[in-house]
Amino acid sequence: MALIVHKYGGTSMGSTERIRNVAKRVAKWARAGHQMVVVPSAMSGETNRLLGLAKELASGTPNDEHNRELDMLASTGEQASSALLAIALQSEGLQAVSYAGWQVQVKTDSAFTKARIERIDDERVRADLDAGKVVVITGFQGVDDAGNITTLGRGGSDTSAVAIAAAMKANECLIYTDVDGVYTTDPRVEPDARRLATVSFEEMLEMASLGSKVLQIRSVEFAGKYKVPLRVLSSFTPWDIDINEEAKSGTLITFEEDENMEQAVVSGIAFNRDEAKISVLGVPDKPGIAYHILGAVADANIEVDVIIQNLSKDGRTDFSFTVHRNDYARAVDLLKAKVLPTLGAADIVGDTKICKVSIVGIGMRSHVGVASKMFRVLSEEGINIQMISTSEIKTSVVIDEKYMELAVRALHKAFDLDQPAA
Ligand code: ADP
Ligand code: ASP
Ligand code: MG
């Protein structure tokens, strides 16, 4: 008997018919003798619908009080889907109970809309499992020390599931979604993308942090920290397929590098359309400039991603960086108010129509010329590179948003990702 955590995403929970299918699948696992914890997302579209209603009524720049209410609101989506799943499980003849994050409890910090899980008290859940119940726990949400409901950021149900699996030392965490695993790139952008049978933890971490939304980055971090066996698989296979076949399907995230395996140089391509670029023009080129600009941004709790500073000319330089699009307006306002006057810069300009495209692969550690091949491919397509950022196992470029799909497809082909691994 094993303790297994299943997570079902929004599309997988998208209608009563699909919820019934999820219940049948979970019942199959429970009847095979496993203790089951299930973490559902809100039904597809529900979180967007709720946040859209808030937008209609909101005014001014978002602050903590506002964000607290957004979490009160958005968390209801998962509460509804969890109760519906428990009802469906009961209809399958199982004993089932659902809990909201605050009931479990899933304890988080108080960073509304992007809270981090700090600990999970699993006593109640264990008692239910030992009493033979299937336990359904809401994804995406938790509770802070003051008793406020918090949410974990978009896509956060992945993190709920992995954190619960880690806390309960589950034998495996299975992330059921609307694709049948992790692909070489988003199969909705490149139809020739291939499913990877395994992907290393480090590559998955890079892919998630660079924008592949198949797993929320924090879920991968949790899996790495607590060595949670993690698999991504499809919820759209018939619920009654053989359980052993199902248990081996999809993509396994692996923690050990297999020395016998020939590592592909590039194993995946990620892209991110959620960033915007800000340039501070004509900055005096002297010590302390980066600190002056980015310190002000950091003080406002705005995360910065890619950064470049141009060569100086006549003692002046241009300084550019990217932020999340949601923070773009706030960052520009802040720089105009605080940095422009004190720094003596010429102007602040921005561009929200950019995207970041990245190639990822452990093999990049031991191969040279990978980045230059990427630049060549983009130049052959006539795509201008605005910014570049590299690390040991990835190279990212910022380009005009309108070339995103072209860039992804050209790179996918150039690095032979459409070909089966040798
Ligand atoms: P869920 O609602 O189940 O959490 P998401 O929409 O959050 O599902 O994540 C699954 C989606 O991630 C897929 O439908 C796919 O479009 C997208 N995706 C992006 N990159 C990849 C990738 N490398 N492999 C598989 N899917 C990817
Ligand atoms: N329902 C939340 C969202 O749409 C969390 C999730 O689906 O993982 O972002
Ligand atoms: Mg998701």
C-alpha cells in the first residue's frame, strides 16, 4: 500500500462530466489499495472569471488590502471544485472528505496573491486516510498566521500538491493535466514537439522558471528540496486503463543523472510572454548606477529578470532590464518619480511587446557553440535579439513578441528536437 497524491488541473476538472471521470480514476487507485490525497484546481476559466469580476470593481494601484480580498475571492474556485469532487467520489461508493487550505492547515506567509507555503499540519489528513477515506485538499491556497486566506500565485495548485506530498512523505505525486507529459516545447506552439519520457530536475526547474507553465516553478523547487517522486501525465486517457500502465505513462522528473545516457545538448525550449522591458537612457556612467536604478525597483518589491548595460559613449550609457508585465506601469512610474530626477538620466522608455525565448539543456555544460548556434538560427530568420542572458544550462534571448512562434519553431528544428533521441 502506498500513499499517493494526485493533482488535477482546471481543464481536467472543467465540467461535471470530467469531475466524474476524475472520481472514477481516483476510485480505481483507491481500490488498488492506495491511500489517496487529491488536490484539484478550480474548474477551467473560474479563476479568471473571479479575478475579472474584481477588476471591474477595483480602482487605483493594487495594495495589500485589495490583494487580501483577491485571495478571499480566487480561493473559492478551488473550494467549489474540491467539494464537487468529494461528492463525486462518494457517488463512486468511496468515503471522501474535502478540506480548504485553512482547515488542513496549509500554513503560508502573508504575501497575498503570491504566498509561499511554510508548513503543513497533516494530522487531520492522516487520521482520515487511516480511517479509509479519500482526502481532497484544495489546491492554490493556504492560510497565514493571522488566519487570512492566501493564494500561491497562478498555477499554484501544482505547488499545493507537491508540498502536501512532501509533508506527508507520499510515495509519489502525480500531476494530471491536459497534455500527456512534459514536451520539448509547448505542443500548442510547436505541433512537432516530442514528449520526454524523463526530464532531469534541473532542466525542469529551468523550463518552469523560464515560462513553461506545465508545472509551477515552486512545485519543482519543492520536489527538488524534498525529493518528491514527481510525474506529469494526462487526465484524458480513459479512466479505466490498466493502473500499472497509467503509473508508467507521462514524464518522470528524475533527480539523478544517468551516466550511461547520452544527454541531448538542448532538451527543451521555453518562452515567456509575461515580461516587459524598461530602458533608462543617457545615464551617467559612474559607480553605483545599477544599484541606484535596481535598488529603487527592488524596494518596491518588483522582481527584475534580464539586465543589460550598454557600452558608454561620452560618459553616458543606456541601462535596460525586464520586469513582469503586471509590474511594468508601477516600475515606470516609480523610476520617473524617483530615479530620473536624481540620476540625471535623459529618459525612461519601455516596451511591453517583447517575449523571452530560452533553450535549456544539461548538455550545454559540456558543449561549446550552442548559444552561437541559437543566435545564428535567429539571424537567419531575420529576428533581432534585444537582450541575452545565459547560465550553465540555458541561454535566453529577448525578442519582439510577434516573432515568438517563429523563433520557437526554428530553434526546435535546428536543435533536432523533433527527432527521436538517439
Ligand atoms: P493545468 O490546468 O492542468 O494545471 P496548465 O495549463 O497550467 O494545466 O499547464 C498545461 C499546459 O502547459 C499545456 O496545455 C501546454 O499548453 C503548456 N505547456 C507549456 N510548455 C509545455 C511543455 N514543455 N510541455 C508540456 N506542456 C507545456
Ligand atoms: N486556479 C488557479 C489558477 O488558475 C491555480 C491552478 O490552476 O493551479 O491559476
Ligand atoms: Mg497549471
